[in-house]
Amino acid sequence: MLLDVQNLRIHFKVPQGALQAVDDLSFQVKEGRCLGIVGESGCGKSATAQCILRLIPSNVLSVLSGKILWQGKDILTLNDTDLRRVRGSQIAMIFQEPMTSLNPVISVGEQVAEAIRVHFPEEKNLEGRVKEIFSRVGLGEDSKRLKQYPHELSGGMRQRVLIAIALACRPKLLIADEPTTALDASLQSQVLDLIQSLQRELGMSVILISHDFGVVSKLADEILVLYAGKPAERGPTKELLKRPLHPYTKALLESAPRLSETHHRKPLRMIEGTLPDLVQPPCECRFASRCPVVMPECHQKEPEFQEVEPGRWVSCFAVKTP
Ligand SMILES: Nc1ncnc2c1ncn2[C@@H]1O[C@H](COP(=O)(O)OP(=O)(O)OP(=O)(O)O)[C@@H](O)[C@H]1O
Ligand SMILES: [Mg+2]
């Protein structure tokens, strides 16, 4: 298994105590596959992604436990040298806002060159390699483009530059945290197509994070639905979309624009209610207060995340194990 996350807990220090952003989360990513992580704002998607690269400063955390096994080694216990190796050359990440992640005063070609230099100091034909990556991400090989600064490019092009930087290290795993949210509809699908073709050509694995099923369904082999820091449901993309099992997944799918209509990018119709207080989560199913099929036992304890059918995992008392 390329990445095996086991019982991950991420609790942040906040003035009121500890905020349980992620609680007892387990998932795997296989070589060459794409896992989509979906859920509403605040459900712990970015915290999970950042934690895989240990990007959350330890002074803001009150609890960080579980295991993040990367090719069998726990990222949470790596020393600095090994961690740098993983971060730089094995796992790469692209973020939501392309402008803030680029240096405004350095040309985009130079930024990609720098990324290559860091990972492959021996590379002789640096310019050739930059051009190759630029053309691979659809930015062309024109030298003029290499000399441009981030503000001279459109949002979609800037996102391509970020992907180019991420690819400079030839990662085995690309984590894309809402990579298309800041883009308009046509650019959104171009960037997703690009990630998909790179995944196929380079045999990369991908974790694609979004609040939008339309976005992840294009690429993901498997989808993990998070709710309030806990896994609600996980399963193969087609089956999960066709026959969602968890009431939260159903509600999210009903509130989302139809997949065929995602290019209209209608805002999500909200599911009624709000996330529970993550500082003092109630001792019940975290979705109970919003759930249309809530039962008395849902208020008494938390459901376990269980495999209810081969490959399909759900945490819900209403979904019975065979
Ligand atoms: N540094 C921090 N200190 C305290 N709380 C934090 C910190 N970072 C995140 N949180 C909290 O952790 C929870 C999960 O946040 P996270 O950013 O992972 O959500 P998300 O699913 O990525 O949401 P979005 O879709 O809005 O990006 C939220 O309640 C958030 O307020
Ligand atoms: Mg986020």
C-alpha cells in the first residue's frame, strides 16, 4: 500500500479547549489510483491533507495521533531529513489559491527551475527540462512564457504553473486540495483533465479534495466522505454515487448540482442545520442533529465505521451489516 492512514486524530488548541478537527480517520491510497475526499467546509479535509505532509505546526495541536504509513514508514515519526525527502520528492501538494502560493517577483520559469534544482541538483539541461514540464502542463514551450511573472497569467495558467512545480520532483503522490475552486468552469475542467492525464502518463497516485462531487467523480476511483472530522462513507466512485448509503452522502448529493450540470456551477443548496461543536462534540452520531432518518440509538452512542458490503464502508446505525 502506498499510503495507509490509520486512526488519525488531529485536535487543534483553541481558547475553549481542543477542537477535534479529525477523529479516528483511516483510509488508503493505492499506487496509481485516485482517492477523492468530499465534505462540507470545516469537516477536516485540509487538516488531513496538511497532516500527511506534516505541515501543521505542532504548537497549534493538542492531539496528533494515529499512523500515516507512507510505503510502510510512519510519516508522523520520520526525522527531519527523511521528512524532507518525502515532502520534496515523493509527495507533492497543490493548494486552492494559486496566487498566494507563487512568488510574485520571480518569473514562473525560474520558479519551476528552482523546484527542479532543489530535487535534481545534477540536472544538466535545466532549461530543457523546464520547457518539457511547461509543455506537459499545457503552458507551451515559448521562452516568453517562461519569463512571465505570476500576475501576468490568468488563474488557470497560474494553477498550471503550480502543477508544474509540483511535478518538478516527479512525485509518487499528488495531493490536490480544492485545486479548481478559484477557477471558472471551463478552466476547472481543463485543470482536472490535466491532472488526470498526468496521473495516467506518470502513474502517479492522487488525493483530490473538494466539496463538490462533480469535481471528484471525474477522477476518483474511490470516494471518502467526511463529516465533522469523521468518516461517513467510503466506496468505489460509481457505486457510491449511484447508491449512496449514508444519509449525509445522500443529502450532499441531493444538494449538489447534478453531475452533468456541474459546468453551471450552481451554488450548493445547503443541507439544513450546521456542523456540531467540534470542541465538545456530543456523545452521539455527529450527524444526528441533521439526519432525516435519525433513530433513538443514534443519540446514545457514535456509530462505528464498518465495512457493510465488500469495499463499502459506512458509519450509520440505519445501514445494517449483513
Ligand atoms: N490552525 C488551526 N487552529 C484551530 N482550528 C483549526 C486550525 N486549522 C483548522 N482548524 C479547524 O479545524 C476544522 C477543520 O478545518 P479544515 O480546514 O480541515 O476544513 P476543510 O474541510 O478543509 O474546510 P474547507 O472546505 O472550508 O476548506 C475547522 O473547524 C477549522 O476551523
Ligand atoms: Mg480546506
